[in-house]
Amino acid sequence: MQENKAEANQTVNPAELLKKPYLNEKETALVTGRSVFTLRNERHIRRGLPYLKVARRSIRYSTKDILKFMESRRIAFDEAEVA
């Protein structure tokens, strides 16, 4: 019980998480800025990030898929339009 509280109080560096090959939904929410509820809802309606179901209640997201998903939503401005 004490270990769980200690783990919850530790701050996790998103850069450290990106070194892992797979992330759980809480880690994915931290990296993407999306809530766990949003990730669950997107899985339910079959949208959003691709995921792996490794057990009945264990979901994992590939770090490569997360980065690819985020990069595909990048918004860039033309230099000429900004000036």
C-alpha cells in the first residue's frame, strides 16, 4: 500500500517514457496530453491511437505509433503567411 502511494507521488519525465517500447494508458495520457478517459473513449469508437490488448484488461500503446500519430497532426505555418 505504501509503495503505491510513493509511486503516485513521483513525477515521471515524459522523455524517459519515450525510451520504453510500449506505454500503458496512463503513461500515454501523460505523453500525449490526452486524458485516460479520451483514450478509452477513442478505443471504444475505434478511433485515435492504435493499441495492443495484451491481456483482458491490459492495454499498451507502441511508442513509435504515439510519435507517428502526434506528428501526423502537426500544424505548420508558411513563412510568407506569418510575415
